[in-house]
Amino acid sequence: MSTLHLLSGGAAKGLVTALQARFLAQTGLAIAGRFDAVGLMKDQLLAGSPCDVVILTDALITQLTESCDVTAGSARALGIVKTGIAVRDGATPPPLATVAQLRHALLSATAIYFPDPVKATAGIHFMKVMQLLGVAGDVAGRLRPHPNGAAAMHALAQAEQPGAIGCTQATEIIFAPGVQLAAALPKEFELATVYTAAVSSRATQPREAAALIELLTSEEAAGLRSAGGFEPLPK
């Protein structure tokens, strides 16, 4: 079976997975997708990994357009993804509406699972949040970083200690079995990231790549985007 190669931040994995059967029926192509921290996926694209479609933050897609690594004019926004706090299924979420409540929840957590604080959008932001709250040193021994949000949520779901929490993008929490979205980060620390898809300038199947982007951003997929944690851009 022929395949279309995709490099994507983990935020879009659930949406792509939900639409891959429809894309196969439309084009006869399976999607060979890699989903990981956006910084790592950018590095893989620049290193020459096979790629027809790339889905990263809008800022990175802009950079890649300027460097001619994605096709100018091909970029389409999927929507806005917020970063939130996760707890295991069945656990009672702590209050998280205010900065003080978030600080207390972090200090009370028995373990804190989150994505790579160097390469992952949510991990970089969350580490800054802990530093701004003045708790990074206090919770250092309880931090459980993972390569990406999906891996972090899988580990949280398997955690044996009660009182463990996690942080990553809402899309990764919603699609992860065994965990639930407790709340978005308080407004003062909100991270609302626009994710955008574009055709790689080295795409071997540019027409089909454009067709996948059209499907991902289509009106018929609006319900899937919303259910998966993507919010529409302001008009």
C-alpha cells in the first residue's frame, strides 16, 4: 500500500488518527505519521526525513516557509490548542482556577508528568510556569519529564502513586486513555498554541499532501477538531 509521510507535533495525533480511514478511502493512501515534540519534528524535517505534510506550531511553519522547507502558500491552520492539567481517570481533580490553586496543586502532587522541557511546546512552557510560581526547586524530585505529551500521559495513566498529576496540551490529554483533562492553565499562565499544517517542499506527493490538509481543516472535520481539543481561530 502506498503511503503519505507526515511529521507532526503530538497535538495533532488524535485528529490525524480519526481521519486516516477517510483519507485512505478518498486517495488509496495510508498515512505514515510520526508524532513527537515539535522541536524534534522540525529537526527531523531539516535532516531530510521523508515528509509530505508537516504539522507544527504556526511560528515554526512560518520559519520553515521563510527557509523554503515548506511550500509557500500551502499552510492552513488547524486551530488553537490550550495547555492543561491532567489527572488519572477516577481521581478527583484539585482546584485549578487560580494561580494560587495551581501552585498548591503542584506542591501537593506526588509526581508531575510532562513533556520534554527543551523540545516540546507544552514542556517548555510548563517549566517556565513552575519557575515563575517559585516551585521548581520544591518539586524537582517529583518531576517526571518524557519525550512528548503522549508518553507523559501514558506514564501518568500507569502511575501507581495517588496524587500524581500531569501537564501537556489538551489534545494529547483528551485522546490519552486512562487520564482526564482537569482544567486549562489559569489565564495568567495560559498557553494557546496555533497548530498549522503545510506541504513539505520535498514532498513526493504534493497533490495528495494538499488533499490531506484540506481534509484536516475542512468543515466536515470541524466536529472532530472541536472534540479533540482544537478551538477555532478568532474571525
